[in-house]
Amino acid sequence: ILSTIADFTAIAIENSRLHQQVSNLTITDDLTGLYNARHFQTLCDYEMERASRYGNELSMVFLDLDHFKKVNDVYGHVGGDNVLQKIGVIINLGIRENDLAFRYGGEEFAVILPETDEKGALLVAERIRGMVEQKTFEPEATGLRLTISIGFSTCHNASSVREVIIAADKALYVAKNRGRNRVVGAEPTID
């Protein structure tokens, strides 16, 4: 009887482990290990609801590698993938444990910063921008240097996640239009 119970327990534990692995595969990006774009919306809704319920601020950061097409053109997609993996590591190093990082698509990334005001969002964004700027990437040992443009928005009582996303995305394109390799906050802050 004990042997049978032990067998069933082992099967249950293994099933649980496999379920967790499958769940992780559906919410994470294979290349970078960050959450994927599909999971972005789920966590945005959750964090917006939480911020609204407790009256906390919430910041959203959008990041885009500058001139990334040239990386793929020169080093191929394997070299580009190598760079994207390293960018994922840099983003994770630049955020707090409770912040949420995503590969939004291609060479675009997003970070949700719960309980973070404009000053805190700017600090995180500048930290990541500086880390990317200082990093020497090594596709084929060429010493490639890259920059990243970043836009962010902060809400206090925004009526929708969409408003926060649109504001951060617009700020990102302002950063691109102002010469890249910079951080731009959305104006005005959503209230």
C-alpha cells in the first residue's frame, strides 16, 4: 500500500512539475527569457487594477533598440538573436524584483513598474539605457556597441491600461525622433 501511495505521489509531483514547465513556456519568450507580449496584457490589466484599488502609481516603460536592422544585416539573425538575449539580461539586471519585463516584439521591450512614480521610472529607464550604451556585444568578436531609446508614462488614476501604453509608446517615438539613445517621459502625466 505504501509503495502504491509513493508511486501516486511521485506521479502527482511530476505532473505538477510538467504543468509548471508548460505554463512557463506559454508566458515567456524563448529567446530572452522575459515574459512574452501575450502575457503583457494580462499583467497590465492586473497591475492597473491593483494600482487603482490601492491608490498607487504605476509606470510603463517601452524600449526599442536603435538601428537594430543593421545588426541583423551585418551579423545575421544568429548574431541578432545573441544581442537580444543579452538585452534581456540587461533589462532584468536594471529592474527591481517586483518589476515585470517583457519582449514586446522584435527588438521592442516593455517594463511594468508597479508602485513607481515618474522619478523612479526615469531612474530605471536611464539605468537600462546606460547599461546598454556601455555594453560591448560580441557577435563574431567585433565589439559591437548599441544604444536604446526609451519612453515611459506614469499614471496615478488612469481610466485604462490603453492610455498608459499609448502614452509610453508616444514617448518612445519622441525619443527616437530626438536623436535616439535617450529617455523621454510622457507629457503630461496621466491623472
